[in-house]
Amino acid sequence: MLDYDGTLTPIVPDPTQAFLPEKGLELLRKLCRHPQIYVAIVSGRSVPQLRYFLHALAGEDITWCGLHGGEIYLPQSDQFLRQPQREQLQVQLQPLREQVLGQLTAENLLDLGVFIEDKTDSLAVHYRQAQVPIKHRLIELMYCLFASDIPLTAPFKLQPGKEVLEILPHTFDKGNCVAFLWNLWQVQQGCYIGDDVTDEAAFAVVNARGGLSIAVGKTPGTTQAQYICSEVADVYEVLVALGS
Ligand SMILES: O=P(O)(O)OC[C@H]1O[C@H](O[C@H]2O[C@H](CO)[C@@H](O)[C@H](O)[C@H]2O)[C@H](O)[C@@H](O)[C@@H]1O
């Protein structure tokens, strides 16, 4: 089970440009064709976005988990699983979307390197390209909104990531997603590789089930993962070892 951004592909300034290097594609293809391995991508991106970036793997036996587990496509049964309350949550997200957009516009933050990636069921507010004072102001605004307007924000959590704050339903969680796949596949030996705070929930589940957890770019003491790799190139070495 593999995270996408920062794990299979290096972090880049523009999220629309996070294409998978050819070597990563080759390794994933090989793993997908391995008779004893199930492959899943477990990402904060939506499933359609992941499949766009990885269109070269179309037709391969790969399970797609998007929106931090909020949606899962299982190719074996051709099933697209979504959270049961999805439509109601989309309706509840709309006034919060308008509130966030209104506040960012009022403070001109959208002209200063902040932008919203709208994933329909969730919003990612990116600030990688903003100056430090702007980042601080944005973070303050978002946390104040969540602390002050409980009726508006209650169905959602504010989840930090790499230079991003995501607004998403509480049930969208990589730990739940990994537990679901583990049970579905009746995994004997599982491995999860990820790089971000959102991957910690997945590490915890894998650790509790006796699997292998690997964090990318972390320092000891900052992650629950059992092992650390320093960069994406090291992840590829692990994939080579897993496939052989
Ligand atoms: O769970 P992941 O696969 O790691 O996805 C997490 C988020 O990744 C993307 O944003 C991050 O990567 C961008 C490209 O390298 C980078 O520009 C941005 O600063 C990072 O936060 C993606 O845009 C989000 O939707 C994902 O939730």
C-alpha cells in the first residue's frame, strides 16, 4: 500500500505537475503483475486524479484509494466504494466552501500564492507558493474558522499536510482505509509506505497487524513507522526488493 505525493513521486510546487517518473511506473507495473502481491495507492488525491497521473497503468490490477480513503475503486470486482453519507456531506460542504473562499478573497490571499484545490467532497487549501507571513495568516484564519463556527465546520476536520490544510469529512482516514483493505485481502504480510502526517494513521494500523511500515523523509521520533527512507529513490529500491 503506497501513498502517492512525496512517496512515489517527489513533491513539486504545482500539484498538477506531480507525474510519476518512468522508473516508478515500471516498478509498479511489475508489482501489479506479481501473483502474490496486491497493490493499492492510498492518497489524498481523488481516484480520477490518481488514474490520470497513472494512466500508463490502466488495466493493471491496482486498487485506487482516493480522498484519504473516502473513495475506493476495486478493480477485481469493478466496484467504486464511497462513504454512505457522501451526498449529504457534499451539501454540508458548500456553505463552508463559500465561507473559506470569502475569507481568502477578502484578505487577497488568493492573489498571494494561496489556492484551493476543490475535490468536491473535500477542499485542499495550498500555501506552498506563499510568503511566510501569508502562510501564517492563512493557518490562523483556517483554525479560527474551525474553532469559532462549530455548526458550519462540525461535519469536517481540518487536516494539515505538506504546505496544505485540507477540509474533509471525519471518516476520510487512511488508517480506516488500510484496515478495510487488510481485511478484504486477508493480508498475511502487508507493507505501507508514506511520507506525510496523514500516513501516520495507516502506519499505526499496519504496525498493530504485524506489517511493515516505512516513512519517507522523516527523522526518528517524528513517525510511528518502523523504518525510514530518505527520499523517493529509496522507495523505488524497496519496491524492487518487494517484487523480487
Ligand atoms: O496522500 P498523498 O498522495 O500524499 O496526497 C496528499 C496531497 O498531495 C498533493 O499535495 C501535495 O503535493 C503537491 C505536489 O507535490 C505539493 O505541491 C503540495 O504542496 C502538497 O501538499 C495534492 O495536491 C493533495 O490533493 C493531496 O491531498
